[in-house]
Amino acid sequence: MEVYEDGSRIRTALGHEDRDRAKREADEAAARFDSVGKLQSENLRVGPLFEKYLGEVTPNKTPHKQKHDRRASRMFTDFFGRNRAVESLNRQDWDRFISGRLGGHITGRPVRKRAVEYDLRFLLAVLRWATQTRGADGRFLLQVNPLRGLTPPKEASPMRPIVTGEQYQALLAKAEDVDWRYRLALVVAHETGHRIGAIRQLKWSDVDLEARRVRWRGDTDKQGRDHVTPLSLVAAGALRTARRVRPGLGDAWVFPSPADATLPCSRHLMRNWWGRSEKLAELEPVERRGWHSLRRKFATDMRTVLPLRDLCDAGGWKDAQTILKCYQQPDEDLIRGALDAREQPNIAANRQDNRQEGPIYRKQEPRPVT
């Protein structure tokens, strides 16, 4: 049986093949649709919907996404109102949220369109889940997604700055003046291409200096998966020096917090150290250039050395499309060199042809008429 509401089709299996019976059931469903179907949707409120989603779906996600689910659920519940009927959400609410989030009126801090897109895609996922999930009475929690068809805003030109080789060397030269942990993290980030969130939570039990390998635990990885990558000679040497000067065994943190050695360095401290080293290195401030710019540098530097599949494993990326779309940067010198190398054989071939047959623009002798 199919029911159409607001242009959306809802299909239900009747469980039999009796045509007359199906017609009767369709007539009965049409008669009670407004009173029952509408009542089911009207009873679904914003607060209980997010609570149900957080209890049933969120636990299956990675820790990073679980944190975002909880934060976004609180934000949407406060914005729409806990007792707001879900089916009453509309385009005005959608536009009002976008405007408020961009202007900083919702959380007190303005954000870019990318953050708004991330939040709204979560909202759409929750509503879509509600239209596919049945309650205790066997009916769907939500008959129709009220925000279906609306598109989140997108960054026209997202800012993805990259650290140059000269800038990295300038940061490295001043790193020891900031903190030994910062210098070590800078080397490991540059040599492994991994996120600072995973790096700062490394334990010595994750590092195998003999085999020159490091294990990245799923609970610290954004993708939520365990994986092992080789260590370069430079990274292994820096870690070996740090372990010799400041011994640590087993579950001890590679980057212990200066305030409490039982905890790793916080992301806020790592971010502050980066800003301090930029000032010491006298680098011109660039918006959104931070630890992640080293990850972009790694992806760009290694593109001529590793195939995409191996590069994904080396840097902990989930798929190659992410590298191509968000991380690798165009290199004018590399493109120019490739074009010049491509032209060299053609130039040599043309010269050889010219020596054998003369200039290609010479006057041709007329062919005799037979």
C-alpha cells in the first residue's frame, strides 16, 4: 500500500495478495490517516527524538562523532525547544539556524559555513532515521521528514593553508624555546602526517623503536580504526632521544601534560604552543594555518613517492578521494617541470625530422597528373 503526503511516497507491505481485501484496507487507512498518522507525528517532540537517537545510534559511532552528536543534540534542542513538534519544523527554522550559527548568536562564537553544514547534516540524518524507525506501536516515529530537500550551506572556497618547507624549518628552529614536547610533536606530525589529536595521545606502548613502527589506536583516531604505520629515521631518532632523556615505559604518555603527567597534553595547549612558535619564528599570521597544515604538507610531499593507496595507509586517511579533494595542493614547479620534460622528446624528434626532410613548412613539389 502506498500513501502520498506532501509529495512523498510511503510504502507499506500488507502481508497478503488479496486484492479486494487490499482495497478495503486502503480505504480504511485513508479514513484514519489524518487522525492516526498525524497524531503519531505530532506526538514526536524534539527533545525525546534526539534522546532516542543518542541512545540507539550514537553509541555505534567513533568517539569523535559521538562527541559531536551530543553537542549538536543539545544545541538543536535548545534552539528549537524541547517540546516543539518535530513535524512543525520548516524552512524558516532552517534559515534562522544558519543565520544564527554563522553570526555566533547560538553558541556565542561565529563559525564558518563548513561547521554549519556539519551540524545540519547531523539534523537531517536524525530526521531521516526517524522516518525509517518504528515505535512500540509499529508505526514510524515520523511520517515525513519536514526538512527534506533543503541543502546545507557550503564553503565556496574553503581555506586549506599549507606549511612550506622553509616555514617548517623556521618553526623547528624555535621549537625548543617553546617546549621539548612541542618540538617532538612537530617532528612526529611532519614525518607521519597524522592528526595532532592522535599524536598527543600516543603512549610508549604504541611505539616500537626497534621495528620503527607506531600503532595508532582507534579511540584516539578520528576514523575510529586501529592501524600501524612505519616511522621514518628522523621520527624514530627524535622519539629515541626523547625516551632516553625523559624515560617512559608502558602506558606512560609520550607527551605528558606539564601540569599532570598522568594526562596527555591537551589540544588547547598544543594549539597555544603552535601560535607561540609562529611568533618566535616571525612568521606572518595566516588564518587556519595550524597543526593540520602539516598534514596537508605530508600529503602533498608524498604524492610523487607513494601510490594513493599506500599514502592513505601512511597518513591514516580513509579513502583516496579525501586526499585529492582536501589535502593535496597544486605545485606550480612540479607542473612546470613535468611540462618541460614532456616537451623535450618532442623537440628532439622535430629536430631529427627537420634534418632528414627539411623544414616542415617548405614548399611542396606539385604531384604529376596521370
